[in-house]
Amino acid sequence: MRSHFPAVTNLSRAPEEKREAVTRAFAPGGIGNLGPGLDILGCAVTGLGDTVEARFVDAPGVHLERSGHADLPSDPFRNAATIAANEVIRRLGDSRAGVALRLTKGLPLAGGQGGSAASAVAGAVATNALLGGRLGQLDVLAAAYAAERTLSGRHIDNVAPSLFGGILLIRSTEPFDCDRLPVPPSLRIVLVHPAMQLRTAEARAVLPRSVDLGVALAQAGAVAAMVAALCTGDLSRLRGAVDDRIAEPARAPLLPGFAAAKRAALEAGALGCSISGAGPSSFALTDGDQTARAVCDAMTAAYHDAGITASGRVAEVDQRGARLLEADR
Ligand code: HSE
């Protein structure tokens, strides 16, 4: 295992500490499929995220006391947070543990901002901490990934950044291996959420099963160019590199307003723009706050002109990833 991410120290209590009666974890949303990096480049984004509170109950198993939203499953075997928590308990071999979860959604549902991944990560982190923090970070990741795999498919480019923070290049999903890429300080992220939903499974169903050699080579070149731009810190080299020729052409027809928003972003000075995760949100990358605000305004206006309500925000890469919060007593 050659993953180059820093050890995460904020996810567990020291084993000798008394077991907490209640734990709370926050996991940030993010952008999976960052530009051309379909399933292999993802980043965590500051601001919105999901929160899970875990507490002991007498009845063994994982119970879902609050599903996070009326439209989210209350069945613990279908909700991301509880699927992940079940996997934590399975990995600990703690079959007598009784844990109840309350999920608070900060991220939009089926919004393309890593919402299901964040619920899974927060569920895994809160449950692991409740049970003494005995699982290491790769097992916590595997537990969250089990939920994402069950609900959306075999990709970890949203779960891993939500847990570890940063911009991650996924070298391998199973077994997991990644590199953490440098984040130039002036890099800003514009995330725009049009008022619609697109389920990841649906957006994955339209992906091509095979691609032309020319497309494959252009995509590989674009990923390499993004990595080079981030590693050299020369953000101007991102121009032209956020060029997804596989997922974006397949998914854009499902996303009214996206093409106009992308044009508006580039005209307003964005370094690049594409679909966030599986959509429907779109993102743009900029150098600095001022351009980011102009790009955000231009993108939301373009959606509105296309008859679609949209809300945008300017954010940064969340370098911290998931963290434990003080529990409400
Ligand atoms: N890599 C995934 C996709 C992210 O683009 O389908 C979904 O959250």
C-alpha cells in the first residue's frame, strides 16, 4: 500500500479513554469525477456536509432514528449512513453492539456534491468513534465505500476525499491506493446546484462501455495536465485541462442548462468547468475569489436564463476531511 495521504488523527478517541455515550461526526461534500478524472480524481469542498450522531442502544444492530430527509430511506439496509455503520460493526466483530444513528443532511439529495458519500463517511466515523475508535482509517474508508458501492456503484472518488480531505488521485479503488495532490492556495471552487435531482446510478447507466482510442488518449492527457498544473502550482496551466470527453458528453443531455452555464463560466474567466460528480451540479475552478464570485454569478444567471432555478457558492478545497464534533448532550 503506497497511499500518500497524511495520517488522520481526528477520527478516533484514544482506546484507553472511556467510551463516549454519544459521538457526532461531520463529513464534507465534494466533487467526484473532477473534470476528466472519471472515478479517479476527486476533492473535498469546504462548506456543506452531512452530520451523523451515534449513540448506544440496548438492542443489537444498527438502528436509524433519523434518515436525514423524508425522501431518504428509513430502512437501515438502504441508507448510506447505516450501511456504513453496519460494516464498521462487522469489521470490529462486535455483533452485540447496539447503535442508533441520526443523520442530518447538509448536502442536496442526488445533487452531485457527494451527499451519499458524506453520509456514509460520517456514519462510519461516528460509529467507529462510539465503539472506541478501534478501526484504522483504511477500514473506516472500506466501511464507507461499502455503502457507496451498494447504493451507487464501484467508485471511491467521492468517499475517499470526504474522509481524508484534499484533492485525491485514485490510483486503485480495490485495493485502495491514492495520491494526495497539492492544492495551490488561490484555487477556488464554484459549485452551482440547479434545482433538480439525478441519481448516480442513472447517470452511470449512460456512460459508454468503451471509448475510441483518440478519446482515451485525450482524456489521459487531460488528467495528466491537471495533475501537472496542481503539482507545479501554476493554475493557468489548468486552462484546457478540465476537459472530460467521456462522462460529460454522455451526461450533459440529461442536464438542461449545463451547456449554457459552462459557456458562461469560461467567458467569466473560469480555468475550467464541468459536471460535479454524476450531476446535476456543475463546478468551475478559478484563480482567486474575485473571479470565483463573477463565475458563480454568471453560471447561476445562465441557469436562470434557461428557466432553471439554481444556487451557487464559492468554496475551497477542504483539506481536513471528516472530523468528530462535540456531541449534543
Ligand atoms: N465518479 C462518480 C461518477 C462520482 O462520476 O459517477 C459520483 O458521485
